[in-house]
Amino acid sequence: MSIDYTEKIPNNVDLAGDRKLQRALESWQPNFLTWWTTMGPALPTEDVYLRTAVDVGREGWAHFGHVAMEEYRWGVFLAERNADRRIAFGEQKGEPVWQQVPGEYRSDLQRLIVIQGDTEPASVEQQRRLGETAPSLYDLRNLFQVNVEEGRHLWAMVYLLHAYFGRNGREEAEALLHRNSGDLDSPRILGAFNEETPDWLSFFMFTYFTDRDGKYQLGTLKESAFDPLSRTCEFMLKEEAHHMFVGTTGVDRVVARSAELMLEHDTEEVGPHGGIPLDVIQRYINFHYSVSLDLFGSERSTNAANYFTAGLKGRWQEERRRDDHILTEDAAHVEVVRDGELATDEVSALLALNHDLRMEYVKDCQSGLKRWNRVLEKAGVDRRLYLPHVGFNRQVGVFSDHHVTPAGQVVGADAWEASRHKWLPTDADKAHVQSLMRPVYEPGKIASWIAPPINGINGKPFDYEYVHLP
């Protein structure tokens, strides 16, 4: 399953064997490149030390080298096909997976692919100016790696739309380039992808929390009975791991530097000393975590139940679950607010699939908090960071009509407004973080508010010249 880079569009799906599809994608390609030029990274570069996929196997799948950004070879890469693969869940469990789209599921599958595809260019748009304030060349390189791979993930969804959904699919592929993050007239589909990413602390939080949501959404689509979608998402997950690494280690390094400054100056008020206070970091965690939780949708969802029953979208690690994978007789417990107090309701497991996925996500997010708290503990700092209650600051689902504190207490609107400055980033917080955003482009140097990484990329040292600027 090696990738053919001699083609105009690199691929491992034999585009040359389908001339009509090849011509359609080649006609979309200039529009993508125009979008990249106008909405992609704003900082001019000569070249960047990037990884490029050369295979879809488990080992040795990527090549590293300096590449001019505008010459990066985006393409269409699917994981290897398992000829014996069977549907793992739903009413058609045990039947062969589909290589074509069943007519009765055409609309639903197209919608799932469009929503996933819409998130990919959105994050590039949100991050397009971050290069202008990069804290080091190492971080600048990581930003650009995330950007080019989000661009390729857009290609992954566009390929499916062109290959399997006819004229409607081609029209949806065009629309993916016409919507823009935060645009008042034509915004991106999901709310979190219309939020600003104005600084590097926000970027690290985004790549930790919001890209982690992407991991779980891709994981459910990887289970799909529609095999081309499954194989597409399987390879995307391989690339997505680096994006979350950027967020995890980025916050690590911000916390480590703040702890260092706290000890050096014997104060929690590290702002005057060029650091980001732990209180501010906590408020950023609260915001990005709560916004990302909204991406899982309502805790009770008929759509999710229908997608599962039809075989379109499974659960996280479906085949490892120890149940019948049909769920018509199973129940789940979902949080609710009743009479001003938190409570639980028992509902059909099918209706609670979004809740099930969200619980897997929350458990995963906790690993980052443990890691960041170990940084504080190792530094000898007593303070600890935490995840707020899942009902905090929610705009979607059962908590959206209620005010829930980070500690999980339901309060009135007045109490919420009186304390929100303690829980969510304030204008002063954002202004302080923004004031620290000064670019450092000299190899081996780094901004004052963040610690250097323990290791470089692909065995290179931190002081390697990862990006050549004009």
C-alpha cells in the first residue's frame, strides 16, 4: 500500500484507473491550493522540516525532510483493505462490509463525511496567524505539521465525496472551501471551529482537547460498515496522534515554566516575570474542555442510535466491547438536572451513544491532567490542575439550560455571572497571554513563558533549524 508520488495527486487508491474521478479531483485541486494560499498559514517560509506519508503500514510509514510549504504533496491515502472484514455492530452485524454506499444510507453517510470534512480546514483557518508569534522554531514546525495534515484530512473526506456521492458529493466538496471559520455569513458547521485561536496557549489547549474529540469521532467512523470511510479514518488516526502530542507536551512545557518561575520568585503571580499563572492556565482548560464536550452532541440522540443500528457509526473500540453489539436490550445512565440538583436517568443504551463516547473522551482527558500535575509535583509546587464538571459552561445537551460550577454545583444565573471571571478566561487573562506572544525564530532559543521540549523531532536536537524563513 505504498503511496504513488509520481501522480499529480499522490494516492494509493489507483486514481489512474478511474479517469473520471481523477479529472474531478484534479479540477478541485486548484481550488484547494487557492484556499491554502489565502486561508492557510500566513507566515512566509522557505521550507519546513515536515513528515510526509509514504506508506500506510504500521512501521516506517513517514519520510522527514525540508519541504517548501506550497509544494507539499497532499493526497488520498487509505489503510490496507481487509477482504474478510465484517460489520461489527447494528442490525447487519456479521454481514460483509460495504464497498459502495447503500442507497438508503446515502444521505446520512454524506452528512457524516461532510461534518468531519468541515472540521479539517476550519482548524487551519483558526491557526493561520499563529506562526507570527511562535515561541521557537520547534513549535513553529509542529504548527505547520498539524496544518498540512489537517489539509490532507480534508482531501481524505473530499475523495470520498467525489468517489461515492456523485454530483451532490462534488457540490459538498466545493462548499467545504467556501465556508470559513468565524465567518458571519458562512461559518463552519460546528461551534468550536468558529472560535478564535489567538495565542499559543489556546493552540496547545485546542490540540489537546479539540483534536482529541477528533480522535474519538474518527474512531467511531473507523468502525463504519462503509469500508472506504473506515479505511480512510484508520489512516487519519495515525496522523492525528502527533496533533495531540503537540497539545499534551505544549501544556506540559507551559506548566513547567510557570512552576519554575513560581519557585524562582517565590510567588504564584508569575505574570510580571513573563510567565502564565496557573489560575489562567486553569481557566483556559475550563473553556477549551467545555467547548470540546459540546462537540459530542446531546447525551440522548436518536440520530446516534439510528447511525449505530444501521452500521454507519460504531462505538470507540467497538470490537473490544463485551456485549451483543446490538444494544436493543441494554440500558445506560445519563446525567440530568432535576429540581436544581444533579441526578441520573436510566435510558436505552442506543439513545446514550453520544454519552458513551463522551465518557471515553473524559477518561482520556484525565490522563493529561495527571501528567501536568506530575510536572507540578516534581517541581515542588502544591497547586494542582483539574477538569471541571461535564456540566460546566455547556451550550449543547442536557446542561445547556443550566448553570453548573466547575465543582458540579447547579447555581442560578446571578451566582454564575458573579463568579464566571474565576472560571473562564477574562479579557485581562487574554491580554496578558497575548502580551507574551513574541516570536522567537533563532535556532535553540525559546520564549520566556514556555520551557524547551525534552526531545526534538525525529531524533533532531531542539536547536535544529526546523524552519527556514526568508
